[in-house]
Amino acid sequence: MTTKFNKTLQILTVFTSLAMLGACSDSTSSETGSEFNGNQGSSNNNTNIDFNKQTLVANLVDHVYLPSVSKFTAFASEQALATTAFCDDLINNQTVNAELELAAQQSWKQAMSAWQTLEMMQIGPLADNENQLRNQIYSWPVDNQCAVDLDVSYFEVGNIAGTDYNIKTRTSNRRGMDALEHLLFTETLDHSCKSDSLGPQNWNQRPELERKVARCAFAIEVANDISDSALSLENQWLGTNNDGFGQVLKSISSSSTNAAFEDIDAVINHLTDALFYLDTITKDAKIGAPIGLITNSCGTATCLKDIESQISKHSLENIKANLNALLIIFQGTSPEQQIAFDDYLIAVGAESLAEQMRADIESAITSIDEFAEQDSFENAVQNNPASIQTLYQNTKKITDNLKSAFIVFLSLQLPSSSAGDAD
């Protein structure tokens, strides 16, 4: 628990940082109305483009959000095809084709990396109805391998207590990317429930091939369901008559509004709310919790079961994808040509902060690559937690600025999940 002294010290640090930024000739008194225009002085940006908030939103929609959604949709479709190819071959030939199995697993990893980009973009359709669509696609950290194993048996017989099985009506922890990871990567064929009485009836006593076939048949169902959800997400962003969520965001200006957002500032606040995933989930749940920096399933001890994507050993790739997503939101996919949040900071006189945050994000990504060359995340959690703490601190540099100076300079509101959090 953070002490009052540490909280006070952190607050003082925030104001000291803001004072230092001001001393570097970055004024916080600039006008920041809906169509604020300002010259951009960073060598990493196009100095010939004037900044305004509507252009910021349009650039992010067209060059960051929509392409990221479409990329995941494409990879989810490929994942379904690869899973079907592997499992159909297994079902028909009653033997495992290692090459097709590896292709299905690799397809999952590609789709997961694309999804981890969208984890940093939980806005609009992914945020609606308490993140319902998001959870259908990926429910972690709320997952349940025992529940997935039970649904393998329900799907195999085609019903649950006399009702036809329908994956669309099942809870999120029985479907989605985390369920498919279990089905494709878990090596043991025994069920994951705490006791046989809680698991599928007589499951562990069945021949291995039968269990493999049953899991694979359900994997096809899960992969197709993910693809359907991804297509639904893309359709909601695009719309059918210029009415998708992307157009809703782009339609707001200083002189226009719609039912979804009061003004352009409300749009920008909605976009930035999603960035705090890096603080509460990437930093705390993915990096801090497994080594006990954050309270976890094991209390405050090392906890392997709290590692994200542990079965596939894709943990570092997920964290890197989150950081890469923040980078393209912060500076655009083509920094020389697109207006993004770094340009907004420059426009309000916070060029030093823009450069510092960009450097911190890039440094954190580099540290992930360097870490991966030396060790696996899972091994480091057990045997070298200090290296995980370094990843935590590298990410914390970003989130500290995100929760303080970034919010102050852009006159944004902290999302409720981060309000009052001084860690």
C-alpha cells in the first residue's frame, strides 16, 4: 500500500515536473479551444501542418483505429481458417498433423498481437454495454479453463440440459481468444477443473485421441465465433450509410455535435480514457501482479497463474503490442504526415513533454526486445523478478506522465478507474 508520504512526494514530483516544463519555455497558458491552431516545432513532425482537434480525431480514426480494427478482423478470419484446416484434418484422419497444428498456433499468435493493439483502443463498440463485445473476444484477466473444458463436452453432445448448444449465448470466459489459446496450446488433455466431480463426466478416462478431437471440434466453433465478433466490430466502426462509429467521431467539431458526444473535447477525452489500460492492466496486471508488486491471486507472492497468455508463452509480445499501440496513437503511423497527440502537446506549448513521452514509449519497447533476447517472461517471474521490476519501472515512466502532465496540459479528465490512483 502506498504511504501518505509517498503520495505527497509523488504529487510534489508532478508539480515539479510541470514547473521544469515551464522553465523550458513550454507555456501552459495557450488557448486550447475546439479549433486551436498552433505551429509545431518538433523535428519528428510535419511543421507545415496546423493543428486542430478535429484533424487530430480524423487522423486517428483513418490511420490508427480503423486500420487496427480491419487488421484484427483479417487475422481473426485467417485464424478461423487455420484452426479449421488443422482440426478437420485431425477429425478426418484421426492423427495430429504437426505442421497444421503449428500453423493454427501461429495464426492465433498473429491474431492475438493484432488484438493486443485494440486492447489499447477500447472505445465506442468495445466500451459499450460494459465492454460486452470486448469480453466476447477476449475476457482476460477473467478466464476459466475449467469452464472451457465443460463447454467442450457440451458442444460435443450438442446440448446443455436439453437445450441446444449455442456459443453466442455462453459467458465470455467460455469463448474468445483466451479459450482458443487453451484449446490450441494446452499440452495435457486432462480437464482443468479442481476435481473430477466438477469437470466433464469421465473426461480423464477417455482415450487421448477422443479428447483431442473433441477439443479441436470446439476450437473450430470458438475460432469462427471470434471471427464473427471481429466482423461485428468492424461493421460497427464502418457502418452501412456513413453512420459508423468512425464517422460519429469525425463528425464532431467546434460547431457541431451529436447524440454520442457533447463536443470535440468529449471525443478526445473518450479516446484518451482508453490509454489508461497501459496503467491499470499492462503495468499492474500484466507486469506487476505476477511478481507480487500488485496484489495477485497468490496474495503478494510470485504467481505464475496470473501471467497473461502463459500457455502460449506470448506474454512479452502482448505487452509490446500494447506499447506499440500507444506509440501510434501518440504520434500517428506516419509522424511526418499525421497529426496526433504529440502535436496536440506541442500546440499547447508542451513540446518537452511530447519529446519525453515519445522517448519513454520507444525506450520501453526497446527494453521489451532486449529482455526477450535474454530470457522468457515466465522464467524471469520465477528466477529473476528484478528484471520484471525493470519492465515495470520503464512502463511506469510513461504512465506517470500520462496521469499527470499529459492530463494537465491537454485539460483532460482522468477516467474513473485511475482517479485518485497515485501509483
